[in-house]
Amino acid sequence: MKKFSKLKIPEAMIKNLNELGFNNMTDIQAKALPFILENKDVIAQAKTGSGKTVAFGIGVVNKLDIKNPKTQALILCPTRELADQVTIELRKLARFTSNIKILTLCGGVAFKPQVESLKHGAHVVVGTPGRILKHLNKNSFNLEFLNTLVIDEAHRMLDMGFIEEITKVIRYAPQKRQTLFFSATYPPEIISLGSSIQKDAINIQTISTEKPNKIIEYFFEKPQTKKLSTISRIFDTYRPENVIIFTNTKIEAQNIAKFLKRQGHDALALHGDLEQYQRRDVMIQFINKSCAIMVATDVAARGIDIKGLAMVINYELPHDEATYTHRIGRTGRAGETGIAFTLYTSRESYKAENYKNDNRIFNDTSSLVKTENYKLIAQNTTIVVEGGKKNKIRRGDILGALTKETGIGGKYIGKIDIYEKQSYIAVNKNIVTENFTKIKNTKIKGKKFPVWIKE
């Protein structure tokens, strides 16, 4: 195992990495970081969850001139959800020093507040190509001082039709820069784009050396009318802590989530008809363990990286095996064993034949129990505070206020997400029930903010 201490980066950054639990480098980090730190262009093929965000993030943060408030790094992502996750990771990596400003610019939210934020400067901008291009066209900010361009999940950019917009964004960037490409696959269009915008790029592939996720895969042929009861039996048998159920349509996602809620499970739907803030709320609750089941369409779930996911269920066969692989690849990470179920009807049996191999188990439902009626109940509840970054609230302010003023132990407080005007705090469900009055009356930074429970 190669350690970060072997890299030519500041001691403070190494200490921060160790505090974050990053002691040894993953394959992509070990192979790419030496070249990234030497300011070389890199085109890297690595699967989702391989640690690539830390790889390019260290390079980006290490090179910043903090005294210059202009944008020095631009990271393009295919989805708003992935952009948010990248921003969170970069802020963690930047904790070793102060005053690094990282801004997310994505569609689906108001444009003018983003313009106002840009007026104060941002060392790093993370965003989706369409919204970034709109800001560049309207001169909200410029790339005069850009020294690093990162294109993340390039294969998804191609799938979603963003290549033309990326090309237009690059026209605003100076020719003298470092360009980093990360993708799980490299179809000809991606290779062509890379060669046109990179100079003597170092080609790195870790797909062959990365250990595949440990996933047990089951396929059950069931009538459409029996699928929901089969899901209940799967829950009864395996008692997972959390699950993503994938559907091919928005209506199915809504209907399945409603059914599961009526059965007493904590379930939410994630699909393209939701407003951006609604999608964000669902993701926050699922990731912070305030929701046990997320029923999602592929488009809505693109780019989402969930750590510690116990199970994936495909409510029907995906449109192709690449989608199947991407779906189930969200479980079984970090050395854990995951489990995936795919349901299909007799009409789809001819398609199911294409999925058969020696490692996949078909139609053996004998192990499923029938009458346990296990309920997937989330361990946390999300508390929303009507105050956020605009109020200069930080995670430490919230954690300190809750533990000191209410007497709640820190072990009962989970993930804290802070946005411009709101903060989301995961608190143990039982603790919230007993202490919500105290929580409502808690002052943060000497001020009382409206507080409510996210249902």
C-alpha cells in the first residue's frame, strides 16, 4: 500500500488526509497523483467509487493561490448530485488551510444568487456544463486565471449529450492549463475530445487492477402483481439497513414508494419530475440515514455515490447490461459484500437469458421467508434549521449548540449538511422524540432559528 506521505504535498495536507481516514492510496490515486502533482495532463479510466475525487482534489487544492480570489480550477460534472458530492469532498480536502472558497454552479436553482456569490470570488468552481456555460456567456465570471480543468465522469457526459457544451466551455479557458479527464469507459467520442484538448496526456487505467465489488446477484421471475410482495419477502429475509430500488419510470418510482410507506417502511422516491430542492432533500435524508429506502429512476440517480449501501433491487430488467452493472455497483463497496435482486416477468424472460452466467442465481426463492413483516425504519430523523452559510453557520456551531444546550450526546448526532439558507442535521430518531422542544429552543451562535422536522 502506498501512503500519501510519499507525495510532495504539505505536511498539513497529509495530516488532514489522515484525519479523514485516507491513510493509503487507492490504485487510481497512486498512479495518477504523481503526474497530477507534476502538472501533467492525465486521462484516467477508473470506476465510480475508486477514489478519483480525492486524486484530482488533492491536485486542485495543492495548486491554489489563496491570495488570488479568481477562479483557478473548474470541475465539470454530469449531474447536480455529483457536483454537490464533489464540492463536499473538496471542502474536506481543503480543511488543512483556511479561506479556500469552493462554489457549486448547477441548473435547477435560481441564477441570480449564483451571480451574487461569484462577485465575492471563488477559487474553485464545480458545476454542470450548461449552467457553467450560461455564466460564462453572461460574464458572471471568467477563466482568465484557470490553471486546472477537470472533466469528471466523462462517459456520463457523453450519455447525457454534454460534449458540445463542454467544448464551448473550454473555448473560454486559457490554452496553458492542466486538463484532467476521468471516466469509467472511453468510447471513441471521449478519446477524440481528450486528444483535442489535452497535451501529451498520461494515460492511466486501473479498471483491470481494481477489485470488483463483492455482490451476490439474484434474478427472480415474477408476475407483475407479485413483485411488491416479493420485495417484502426480500426485506423479511435479509433485513437490510438501507436499499435502493431502481425503476425504469417515474410513475413506478412514485407508486412503489407510496406502497412501501403504507406498509410501514421509511421510503422516498427520487425521479426527474421533482424540483431540484426536492431531489436534494431526498438525497440528504437517504445519505444521512433518515430514510431507509430510496426508489429511484436511473436519470435521477446518475452520479450518486452512496457509501455503505446494503442492497440494490431492480424492479424490472434495466434497459441494458451497462445500466445493470452501474446500478448494482453501488453496493458491495469498500470490501463489504453487497446483494442485488432483479425482478422480471415471463414476458421479459427472453431478455433475462442475456444476463445468465455462472455467478448469477436465477429463480431460487426457496430461502425467502413469508411472514416476518420486517419494517425498514431509519435510525435517524432530519432536523431542518432555517439558517445556513449566509448566517455564517458551520458544522461545529450546530454540533456544539446541540450537545451543550440540550445535553444530547454527540454520538446521537449524525451527518450535518449546510446550505445557503438551511441546515440539515441527522439526529437519532428516539432522541428527537424526547428532546424536540429543547432542540427548537437551542440557540446557534447566540441566535434562535426556526427549526422543524423533515417528514
